Amino acid sequence: MKKLLLLALAGTFVVSAVSAQAPEDKSKRPSPPATAMETIHGGVHVQIDYSQPSVKGRTLWGGLVPYGQVWRTGANEATVFTISAPVTIEGKTLAAGTYDLFTIPTDGDWTVIFNSETKLPNGKPTWGAYTYHQDKDVLRVTVPAGKSASFTERMTFTVGKDGKVSLMWGDKQVDFHVAKA
């Protein structure tokens, strides 16, 4: 009986160890991953990697997403913004590279934040805004938030060839402009 119990316990351990090592299928998350990318005028490649939360009937602005606080601008891992060359964003210079993108929503203007800390000390991507450090901000711009032309259930980023980046979720749309420096 002891051998049978020991064998069952060992089998459970092996199954647990194997399943713990299996890579997670991120597409099965409630907020699946998405990418918006475009090569804008001047040949600059812009890419945004993010997770798409859904409204699901919730109050977003000032509710699920509090006003006046740093927001990860998506779900799961922090949203990542990558540019292949130096650019200006709303007229302010940003060096080529990869940044975590955060926002501070308000009922009017939003602050869009480009932060240089894209990895945790263990090398994994930053998660949400839980490890956000303001001293790692390399650029902040303020842009107006407007009402979107149509309701967007899943948070979505778009990048236009003209460099217009749009964030749409629920009834809001927030745009900022990227141009080759």
C-alpha cells in the first residue's frame, strides 16, 4: 500500500512539473495579446504589443480604470511600444528603442508615458503597472481624450501610415502623433 501511495504521489509530481513547464497559450487569456504595427512616413517602423481587455458591461473610465492614476493601458503584461528610429511624439523627441507605454487617464486630457523599464530584475516582462517607476520615464505627452466614432468592446490600438496612433476602448479614443525626428 505504501508503494502504491508513493507511486501515485510521484506521478502527481511529474505531471505537475511537466505542466508547469509548458508554455502558456496567451491567445486563450480573457484579454488576448494583439499587435498594431505600421511603417510610417520616413520609413520608421512603429509596433505596439498589448493585451485586449473587454468592456463586458463594466464602467471603464473612472471605474475599472481610475482617473488620475498610472494605468498599464491594457491588461496582463505592460503594453510595449517599439520604434526603429528616433521620432517625435507630439513634437517631443524619443530615441529609437522599446518602451513600456502607460497612461494617466482623466475625464479630459490623458498623459501618455514612455518608460524605459521593460523587464523585471528576473528578465521577465513587466506586468501591469505594479512595478512602474516614474524615474524611468523618458517621455510624457499630454493629449485630449475624445469620444470614439463607434463603441469598441475590445481595447484596440491602430497605427496609421501618417503616424497617428489611436487607442480606442468603450466610448473613448485617444490619439497621439509619431513622426520621424
